Amino acid sequence: MNNFLLTMRTVMAGYTSPFWMTVPQANTLGAKIRKGERSSVVVYYGQSRTQSDDDQDANDGNADEARVFRFQKSYRVFNADQIEGLPVAFHPDACSVPDHAQSEPIPHMQAFFDAIDITTIFGGTEARYNPPVDKVFMPSIERFKNPLNFYGVWAHELAHATKAPHRLNRDYGLSRFGNTAYSREEIVAELTSCFLGQELGFTAHTLELNASYLYGLATF
């Protein structure tokens, strides 16, 4: 989630550094936030256990199992481009964007998708997940101008397949184009594609398409 949020913020603000930090972290490095700069939000999910007095529990003979609870915290962070006095290592030269051959699989991405235990049928011009047969149907990679788009669409359709009863059993109700159930399921699939793209390396290319589609769904 944080990777996606900060990537969006980086694109919108035009930052060139991949580094983010809190105010205390910047201060530790002897740096300071430039006046007027606005922070970005990141979230942290964790879990903890309730603590009990072991001695008292032992004496009373009423030792209970520790209860686990989950929590979420938010933090404010700044990009290195917003901070003065940081070491030069926080402002690395931009990496060159790999030039992928058109219509050719990208090995590490292809290997990831091939390992997913959901059947994909290639052919035709339409990308879709068909629940009755539990299969994903995809146009071949040759139909995409850039293979990164191919993997972005494939990730979206595979995300739909996770709603099957024997997987996540996700059900937002009767889905028709434009209704709430349809929008919720599409948002899940598109965000899945975004998050997966962050790990595999195709989101930087598809991010504007992701954002446009998500914006359209949010206005339904």
C-alpha cells in the first residue's frame, strides 16, 4: 500500500528521489524539511499481545491466554527532494528504463504468472474472468503494444479469479455494469494489479492508466 501511495505522490509532485523519511529521521541525519513543504501519509499495520502479570496469574491460578489484537498507525513522511542537507546518496541518478522487446515475454514476470494455479486461455481480443468455468481468458501478448500492459491486464483478470468460493469467496452482491457491486470488484482487481506491478516492475508504465480507471470507478 505505501509503495503505491508514495509512487502516486512521486509522479504527481515530480520527485526524482526514491527515498522518504519522517521529520525525526531527517533530523537524525542533520537535515531539515524545507519551509512550506507538505508531507505525505503512510500507514503501518501491526499486531500486539495483551500483557498480564505472570506472577499474579500463577498465584491466582487463572492464567488466561494472551489476546492478540491488530492495529493501524499513520505516519507523515517527506521525500528527500523536500529536505535540505541530506547526503548525496539520497539523490541518486535516475535509472534507465529497460527497453522491452515488443510482443516478447519478460522472463521474471512471465515466470511469476505461469506459477499461479489459475488456468489462463490465450486468444481472441477480450480479457475476462469467466466464473462458471473458473478460467481467465486473455488476448495473446502479440496484441499489446508493450508487454508491460499485457502483464497489467493479466494481473487484473487473475485478481477477479480470487473471488471464487474456493479461494477468497469474495461477493459484493449482484454485479451489473456501473452498480456498486461492479465498482467494488473492479477496484479490488485494479488495485491488485497496481500492487503486484509495484513488486514485478510494470506499474511505473501502467500507473496513469490505473489512476484513470480507478477515478472512473470512484465516480460511478
